[in-house]
Amino acid sequence: MCGRYAATFNPDDLVDQMEIELDRTADATRSVLVNPQEPPAGAPDWNMAPTKQAPVVLTRPDRSEKGSGEEQAVRQLRLLTWGLVPNWAKDIKVGIRMINARAETLLDKGAFAKAAVARRCLVPAAGWYEWQVSPTATTKGGKPRKQPFFVHRADEELLAFAGVYEFWRDRSLAEDDPSAWVASFSIITTGAEEGLDRIHERQPFVLDRDVWQDWLDPAQRDPDFVRATLADHDPGRFEAWPVGAAVSSGRNNGAHLLDPAPESELVGVVDPSTGQVLGPVED
């Protein structure tokens, strides 16, 4: 957790909702994917998966205008690769294992500690997916059946996952080559709140709007601030429902992935709000 989420918006939508001062999603950036991303990076994506490039909000000096005098930190929207690649990594593939950072150990891990105090970001999302392991139903192969759920804010507001980001340089290329740099991020997770813990034991850490400014402030480098922010976990903001199995394949995309699964398809599924087992208990 978190391994899939829905980013169902265009950059223009985020510019207004997240008070973006500089939209840099049109910048040429290096992708780690072998094949072209589908949907294209920056387009609405209902099945955002690791290694894809996703819209991320961060605050950094604007170096696009050279010679403009003192550089001011501005809130930017960029496309970053999901799966953080530490700047000391020898192999870019390490990012595949770095899609999440646990809030409880964020400041203790070498891959995340420096980014946690100096390079924090927000990851916009409509909601996230998680797979519930059935306590009663099994597949034909005898393994526990897994039911995908979609989780979003009950007030239907945009979600902002707490995240950290990093820059990695390919030293085989010239520094001024746009392909020499990979910008990547991880989503911070925490223990799932009551109800959601019936789906999965972890959930992304969602920051409310009143925290965004301080979280993004690159001058705020106090580890105690990070600890305090990630210790404040307000419950009761989310609702969840089971969705169809199509989301389990990264090749599938579209708004239909958010549609509630028909009751006839629910087998040994636990209702997160009541704990009641829905549908037949066995295949």
C-alpha cells in the first residue's frame, strides 16, 4: 500500500485547486518506462501505477528564467516518476522498491531521510485502490480471494498524499542533457484507520489543505515538524466501496474502474463500515 491510485484530472484543473504558480508538466522529462505511457503522462489516469510519471506538487526556485535575479521558491506542478530513486543509487531500477515510505520510519531510512526534511511534495489524487484479502473465500487454486476497493474523501474533495521526492543523475550523460536526470517520488503511508483496516492494514497519509503550505515549504527543515505532521492522523474522512476486477490489470483504464461492483460479484467480501461479510462465503 499504496500501489495504485486514480489521478482523474488535467493539469489545468490542479492549477486552480492547488494554487499552482508554475505549471511545468510540459517540460521534457526522462521516463523509466520502456514503452510510451498510456494514458500519456499528465492526462487523466484512472489506474496510476508505479514507474508511471504522475502530477506532483512541490515548491522550488524557478530556474526556468535564467538571469532574472534572486530566485524565488514557487509552487510548481511537475511530472515525476512514481518510485523514488535515491541520488546515490547505482541502478535506476531501485525505484521499483521505493514507491512507498512508512511515516513511522521516514526519518530513519537512508533513502528517505534527507528528502523528508528538504524535498517534500503533495501527490494529487481522486482516491486510491486497495485489495482486501477475504477471510472466508478462496480462489479455485485455493488462495484467499482478493477484492479491489476504491477509497476517496467522503466530502469529494481532492486528496493530497504526503510525499517526498528526489533527483537522480545518470552520470553516463552530460549534465545539461534532459535525459540525464530522473525526478521521482514516494507516497508516505501510515497505519489504516478504523474501518479502512478491514480492507488493508496501511493507507496513504492524506494531508488537509491547511497543512499544504508548511509541508511544501523548503525552508521548513525541522525533523520535529515532519514527525508532528505525520503524527496527526484525522480519522473519518474517507469512504470506500468494492470495484470490479478490471483495475487489477494496469492495461485497463477509464472512469468505469470507479464503478461499484455488482453485489452478485461480491464473494466473501467484508464491508469496511460494518464488518459484515457480503455475498457467498466460498467460491
